Amino acid sequence: MNVFEIVKEEFVKVNGIKLHVISIGSGEPLILLHGFPDFWYGWKNIILGLKDEFKLIVPDTRGVNLSDKPLGVENYDLKLLVDDVKKLSEKLNLGRFSLAGHDWGGMIAWGFADKYPEKLKKLIVLNSPHFRIMSKQIVGDKKQRKASGYIFQMLKPGGEEGLIRNNYQLLKFAVFGNARKKDAFTEFDKEKYIEAWSQPGAILAGVNYYRANRSFKDWSGVIKTPTLVIHGMKDSYVKPGVLEGLDEYVKDLTIVKADEASHWVMHDAPELVVSSIRKFI
């Protein structure tokens, strides 16, 4: 089934910018937040798996694909990214909702649960480190520091240019080449990803997420919302060490390990992700 043919597509204005938002279903509201270098379509398997049970809201976050791409590193601060989600939920009259995030979407989800716990029913985080733990891991764990080497390359002036070079060769490898499931990405999928990356300013905006958020000292890190963490254990970028000590920050924590999945757990183990979310919510 082609997910493009069954979803509703709209633009919603929040914080002075327009977000491109996909939605489908009519049940309990669940917002799905993608990471980098992903866009809303990265959730396609999960959308297909949950569309009959939830009202799914799947935005392109600011700077990504068809959403607006404000210039300036300061426009990608985590506080703004979190507030975009708050404003979006209010515009759509969701009331209390559940929130899931992968990669950078997970970082936004952690931040949202930190700042606005009263708005959340459940939190789901996929292959995205809690920011307090990640800060410690990069300093104290050699494997994670090596795995995070790409971040330091992007932080350099002009770091986005390396991602665009040779028709997005590095991004293709990071996404398509890292999945453990051989048929995780179809040729159609790959075309859609390249279309998203080719939107003017999209790669620079993605890199600005990293440049704008080098410190998380303003965040408590305490998560009171019941939380499900799903982690692909073969992740080349976010090592399993980020799961250690997580219960010190998250009061009500459930961890599901996808033993053979990569960073792209929604593509490598979609059935596990769908069933885990369904059971948790």
C-alpha cells in the first residue's frame, strides 16, 4: 500500500512558520516525530500498522522536507522545536496525547516530556538518547564517542556541504546502507528521500539542529510521563550504552530491545515497533 495515497496532507502555522503535517485515523491522538536525515515518510510502516487504532499526526519538523526552513542556527534551538509540537497540538485541538520520536524526533520528545508533562499521556522514544546520558556517554565511553564522530564533522563550518556532495552519498549510506533488513528501503522510498533532501535549505537546516543544541544544561532531564524506549541494538550511531542509567531519570520506564535492528528500527523491525506501541498505549 502506498501511504501517500491514504493520508491527509496540510500545512499548519505555528510560531510564525508553516509545518507540513500528515494525518490519518480517528482514535487516540499520537504524534510521530522523525529524526535526521529523515522526514515524515520514515514512519510509513508504523503509520500503516497503527492507522486503524490511533489518530496519527506526523509532521515534517521545521527545516525538513516541505516545512518552512527559517535561516539562522538560533531558529533550531530545542526549546523552539519543543514549542512547535506544543503549538501544533493546540492548533489541532488534541488535548492530552501520546508522543513518539525517533533520533532527533526522540530528542524533541524527551524535551517535550521534560517541559510539558501535563500534556502527555505516554512517551515513546526510538533509538534516541536521553540528553543527559548522551552527554556523559560522549565524554566517558570510547565506543559512543567514535560513533558520534559524524556530529563533530557536521559542526565544522560548511559541514552541510559534505552531506550534499556526490548526490547525497553520505546520507544514502547513513540511511539505506545502515539498515539491517535488506529490503528495508524500496527504490520508491529512496526516490522520496532524495526529493526531501533536495528541498532548498533542507540539509543546512538539519545540520543546524546539531549546531543549535550543544548543551542541555537548561533541561532537568526528569521524565514523569510513562515511557517506552525501543532500541535497535545494532545501531551504529547510538550505542546501547545509552540505556544504562536511564531509570535514574525516567520514573516509569519500559525498555524493548530489537536485537537485530539498526538505528532505523522502524524499517528493520516494524512489526515489533507497532506491537510494542499498541501494547504500551
